[in-house]
Amino acid sequence: QVPLVESGGGWAQAGGSLRLSCAASGITFNSAAMGWFRQAPGNEREFVTTMKWNGGHTYYSDSVKGRFTITRDKDKKTVYLQMNSLKPEDTAVYYCVVGTGVITSSLRNGAAYAYWGQGTQVTVSS
């Protein structure tokens, strides 16, 4: 059983929108955080957004704040990433992540997340 299954992504023109989803299974959500990282070719992995499962507090990178929105369905253990006003620099492979026992100061650190999805490609053309 794959712990994280991503869907969505694809291609969009600049200014357009895409929606990603990620369903978790077999993971116990104790003090968990669930969110997204991305990696463009030749670039380092980059934090995008995350949500604390208890309380629903959300965190965004400055590069996507105001354009991307993370939401969740607690019963389905699923998060969604609504991406609006897309820019060519948003082009990357997007990875869904889950971490348990993640402290606030580590939320933007990929090493804090034990579970990673297979990645889904997002391509934005100018």
C-alpha cells in the first residue's frame, strides 16, 4: 500500500490554475503536518506549503503566498493544493509530504517529513 497517492498537475498557461490532491493511507496522524514541496530541474528541493493536522494552521513560502491555497479533508486524510495565478517559475515536480511529530520550527524543512509521494509534474508556460 502506497502511503501517499498524488493526483492532478499537468500543464497550464501563465495566469492559469491547477489543483493537486494527495491522499494518505496507513499513516497515523499524531501531531502531523501534511503539505507540499517542489523541485525544478537543476534546483534544490523547495518548501511550498504545509498544514498542521491538529488545528489546521497553514504555512506558505513567500513565493506562493497569496496564490496557492492548501486545504484538507480530515475524514479522507487528503490535502489539496489549489494553485492560482501560476507563473513559469512554478514549473516543478510537486511532492506531497507527511511528517509526524513535526515541530513548528521544522515545518519548512524537508528532513522533518518521513513520507513522500511519488511526485507530480506541473508545467506552466509563458
